[in-house]
Amino acid sequence: MAKKGNKFKKYSPEFKISCIIDMRSNHLSYVETVRKYWGVSTPIKSNNYRSQLKLWERIFLEEGEAGLYKERRGRTTKMDNPNKGKKKKLDKQVKED
């Protein structure tokens, strides 16, 4: 989490896609990709970027390019997930003697 007063950086979907496609097509490691796109060479400083790349790659592999266009921050609304908050009704069968 960012310290008070700091803001999280928001990357465009096009930037995310270009990073992942470049990394996969050129067989770059996470460290090499971080070095190329962010210019960070020390392992401690590159940890956040590497974890971000791993997340983007997982989303890319599971959902494709369209998955990187989704906004995932904040709470979901009922419009995003219409079944959220609704309880499922269970069928109860009562035997009468």
C-alpha cells in the first residue's frame, strides 16, 4: 500500500499488453522486462514491478487481451456481478406422515 500522500500509478492497457507480448515473444525474464520498461536494475526496487508483471501475465493468459482492459480496482457493483448479494434458495422437501 502506498504511503500517505503517494498515489498508485495506473498503467494503460496498451502498455500492459506491449510489456507482456514483448516479454513472451523475446523470451525475456521478469527482471529483464523490468529493466527494459522501467529502468530499475536493483532487485529490491524491482520486486513491485516483477509482481505486477506476473499479475498482468496471469490475466493475459487466462482472459486474453480483453482481461487487461477491465478495471479491477475498488468494489464491484451490482451491475458488474448481478448475482452478488443474492442468497440462493435451497429446495426443501418435507416428508409428511
